[in-house]
Amino acid sequence: MSDLDVRFARLADERDSRRSSARALVGRWDWYTWPGLDPRPLHFERDLLAPGRRLDTRPPADQGVLRIGFDADGRPVVIEEYSGFLHGRLHYETFLRYDGDLAEAAHYDPDRPIYLHEYHFEGGLMRSAEMVARGGSGRETYTYADGRISRVAIEDDRRSRSVLTAEHDDAGLFRLVETAGGRSEVRYERPPTGFDLGAACRDIEDTLVRLIPAAAAGLAADGPVDCIALSYHLPAELSVEICAATAEERAALRSIDAPAAWAPADFTAVAEVAADDTAALRLVRQELTLLDTRDHDVAAGSEAGRRLLCAVAARLNDHDWPGTLPVTDDFLVYAVDLELADLHRNLTDCLTPDQLARARERGLL
């Protein structure tokens, strides 16, 4: 057992003392949007997150927010995370200690410790991060070129997991590539000069409108298809699965309740959309995902992705479906998330007033 493992095992008993010691150092408190701040190099860039921004006041209790306490040197010493889902209750706490070229962060939830991090600095730059958590341990080692981060070697439980390689130019970071098991993946790439996200989204929309009927033609349904759901998990990812149901299947689901008749997870006929993972698609996904943390309060990227998928469904309602596969007279296409959270506003965006009226007549709404 390492020294960090031993210290992690003591965290539960040290919570009160760490809290009081850290709070005693606070010179000012500031509110920040999620995900707040983190000292580890490329911590946000690798997950397409934008660092939290400072707020003048605390937002409403139904919005998640962080309160960060800074010491006299401007270093964070207390990080409190308040949950909008829990009506503004304090849910996580992190207490930081500094000792020369070492820093330590102890993170707690309401019941017990979650992790302990130790950061090692040299010449003002973080050189490594040692991490122990409930589920295991990790280590990151940082390499710099001309004072800028160029490489991050990542280990899990003392085994090499991946390497991040950062490329810079005069304007800063322009590409971040992760290599693992001999395969490389671009994690971030700066958009080219003149990049137009709106125009790129319209190109993706056109591509999906073209690909989805071809994929739907291979659906194995037990009769004429009554509806096709463009099922998605995170709208900013622009990744959809085609799920279809017959009128008989929907009637059986409607007997449970009306929303069940729209639930793609319960449809039996499913097909994948063979969309190539092109550089253009990756860039759009990246920029939509970044929008969600750059403008966290309104989830701008997720909303743009949702509208794009609804626009695809609306256009597909004008497609010549009898020439593609057998469909009912009431056939329709709509986009929806797996949990149906967006169902009603999506139906308004995807369907015509006549289609909505017919769905009400059939007891589906």
C-alpha cells in the first residue's frame, strides 16, 4: 500500500479538521459555473469541457453551482458544489492544502471520501498528479516544451492507459490526440479560420436526411410501420438509432400509458445509421459539446443538437416512405431521447398540426 493509499484511508476521520483548516484560509468566496476549476494540464480539453466561469451572484437553487474559497495568494482552498437536482443542497466538498512544490486535494460527498489527489510542481509547472479513489488509483505525468504542455502519460492502477499529445502554434492549443493500444483519436482540434457552425450543422442535417431512409429500408418489422423514432442519448453527439413500431405494437404500449407509445427503447425493429465518422462531423460534435459548458445555464449545444435532429425528422415526414418500406396511413417520424424528456416539445417541432391532431385522436397524446 502506497503512502497516498494510507492517507486516503484516513480521510473519513479527517473531514472536520480539513474543513476547518481550509476554511480558516479563505480570503474571498466566488461563485462559479460547473465544472469549476482544476489545476491539471489539459484536464478540461481532453473531455471537451470549458472551465467554469465566475458569477457575480449565486444562481437559482434549481441550477448547479460551485462556491470556491481562495486564500490570500489567490489559490483555491475550498470548493463546494451545490446540486440543482437536490434543490441547491451542498453535495460535494473539496479541501486543498499547499506545501512548497506539493498540493493535495481531498474530495468528499455527503457520506464519505471520494478521492485524494497529490500534485507535484517544479519551476511553477505541474509535473505529476498521483490519485487514489474508492475504485482504484491513477497517475499522470506531464511533459512540457517551451513552457507549454506537450504530453500527458496516463496510468490506471499502475498500468499505462494512454498518452495525450498536445500540438500548439502561436495562437495556442490547436490539436489534442490520445493514443491507446496502438490507436489514436483526435480529442480536440481547433476549428479552421472561417468555420461556420450553423452551416456545418446544415450539412450534417442534409447527410442524415439522405442516410436514414436507406437504413430504414432494412428494418425487420412484423407489419406496416406506424412510426420511426430517431432515438438519441445526448443530442450534441448527433448520433441516432432508428427504432420502428407497428400500429399493433404501439397500441399495446399505449395500454400502459400514452407516453409509452412513443418510447423507442420498447420498439422491436432497430437499425443503425451508417454515418461516417468524418472530420466534419467530429468538429460539429466537438463545438456543440463545448457550447454546453461555455454557456452552461442554457445548454446551448444540446439545444442546437436537439433542433437539428428535429429538423431531420420534420424533413423525413415529407419523404416518399411507401417507396422505401410498408407504412400505415398514420405513419410519422420524430426525434426523441431515450428517457422521453424532450418528447412533447420535440413532437411540436417534428410533426405538422394535422399529424399532432391525428395522434390525439388515437389517444397517443
